[in-house]
Amino acid sequence: MTMDFAVITATGKDKPGLIAEITDAIASANVNIVDIEAFSMRGLFAIFMIVDCRTAVISVENLKDQLVGIGSKIGLELIIEPYVAGRRKGEKKLALLTTIGKDRPGIVARVSRFLYEKKANIERIRMVASGELNVMEISMDLSDLPSNFEDFRIGLEDATGEVGQDVVVQTEDGFQRPKRLIVFDVDSTLIDVEVIDELAKAAGVGEKVREITRKAMSGEIDFRQALRERARLLKDLKVEVLEAIAENLEITPGAEELISTLKALGFKIALVSGGFKYFVDQIKKKLSIDYAYANKLVIKEGKLTGEVEEPVIDDRRKGEIIRRLARKENLLLEEIVAVGDGANDRFMLQSSGLGIALNPKNILKKVADGVITKENLTGILYCLGAPEKKLREVFSKGSSN
């Protein structure tokens, strides 16, 4: 048997010294390793090598016999065969896909089938976390994608949704840049309600305000216009009502754990809300947030005047605040993550390196890098490039409390 290049694979139970034993024999034969990948998984070991046999001082048959003998001694099943090139591309368009959700049969099959149908080549696939929250990462090449990226991403959301998974897709520029600042919307994101709707109930104009809110969040009407219309309906509402609502705001389940973990990982955190400063400042204080931006209701003689101070924080201003924070923290936009749920968050998400839509309106899905449901809120951590060892430490502490 003669061959210029060979593929060597070995599998077995993991233990120290396996790679040294195999590569010592390869080096002694004066065979050069041109590519290698090895990993352990749940106590099992696998190694994959491409070697150049042209400078070998022994025959390939003798090398094979030596390696098989070594494998038998150390508990590895070893195969050596001619290298035949498969799909190789010089220019790749890499992206990182992360699925998040409860484990169930069929996740890998459904996602891989969709990628195959869209001519997206899987470069690497691995399970990042399993248990109560299942997280899978797929590195893929999209250079042969027949459709535009937005259509691909929307189709992927539908496919992963069929198997109960949320999905985030980051392009190469995004996932290769570590994230350092995360910006959250507040209403219906970090808290489970739209505060203005709660104020409206107290003012007896709940239905009117709720309908305006719905139209604003879905992008049917301009946010600035909607904000002023709703504020006018709240005229003469007493400050005591605001105080009572602020005291009873409930943080979205998982949000406090998410924030504390982000802080432990060294992230700066900001709140950028189209809601009201009176309430956002309460959340900022409760969760020890670094920055908070929100609209300010005008209060005179202990009552709302029905006015909002300028400048109003609308969709475009949210994008401007992202850029201001980048300058303040000396960051690139690619190092910032934004999380929101409504139409007025679109410029915030588009201005960031990673934009995540949380239980979003349809208009936001079109611009987000991924869509996550609230029950998988803490899964955002796995999309941020944080060290896996640190994530395991943080989650293990959380589960032991």
C-alpha cells in the first residue's frame, strides 16, 4: 500500500497520554501531521489526523501495524486509510448557530436537514450544555446559500421552532468578537408588563392605552406619537399610584440570575427603555445596573401633567444611545449585545454586534440575529462567547443555592 497522504482516526476510552503515544510513533516514522483534531466527550476519546507520508522512513504498512499495535495496548481502535479530499473551499462565509431549549429527540435531525436543504455546510457541531437547558452550537459555511440571509434565518427559526428550540445566528464578524456590554429594553423584557398599561388601568383608560401600545409595539404607528397620546390619557394621575406600581413590579423569571451572571462575567449592563424613568430607575437600583435611559414623565403638584420631557427616547434614539455607550466604554459596536421585544427596539438591535429578540413582535424578528422565548432567557449567556468553564461554575452555583 502506497499513499502520499493518509487519514488516521482513533477512538476509545479517554485517559492521559493517548495523543502522546500515537504521535510519538508517527514522528518516529518521519511522517508529518498536517492537520489534527482531538476531543473527549463523556469519558470517550477521538482523534482525527491528516498526515503526509512522503518523507516516511518506513512503509505505510509498517506504520499501520505499529499504530494498530499501540492502539491495542492503550485501548484505542485505530484506522489508517488514503486521504481523498472532500469539500474544500478557499473562501468560506462562516456563521455560528446556537439552539436553546428543552432536550427532546429530533433536534439535530431537524436542524441538520434544514441546513442541508439550504446548502449550508456544517463545519462542526457540538452540545454545549445538556440537562434542564439544552444548548447546541453549529459552525456552518453559508457561501453556497441559494437564498438571501434574512430568508434563511426566518426559515431556520421556523425549523427549530418545530422541535421546541430557540435559535440565534451570528455571522463571522459577530461571533469572533467577544462581547463586553449588554443593553436591555425593560417593559416586557426585564419585567413582565408594559408599565404604561398598568398606569392606564389605574387611570381608567386601560383599553384605550393598551390598543395604542399594541399598535406601537407592532410598528403600526409611530412610537413617539403613541407615547404622547398615551401620556395625555394619564393626565392628573397621582404620584402615589406610580409609587404603588413601582413597588410591585415583577422581574421576568430568570432575569435576576442572568444579570448577576453577566456581572460575574465582567459585562457592563445598560437599560435603554421607551418606558418611564420613574420605574426604570427602580429596576436599575434593584439589579445594580450600570446605566439606565428612559423617558421622563412631567409631574407637577404630585400629579402627571400628561406630558413627556424632551428628548423622547424612541426607536432611533435607542440606536443613538447604543453608539454613545460604545464611545463611553471605548467599545466597538460588535462588542455590544442588545435585547428587546418591540418595533421601537429595531435600531438598537441593528446597531449592536448581536441583536436578540425576546418574545418579539414580528417586525423585530426581521432584524434580530436570533429569537429567544422568556423561558430560555438565561440561554442568552451561551451566545456571548463567555468561557465555558466560567459558565459551568456560575450555573453550578445557581443550582446549589
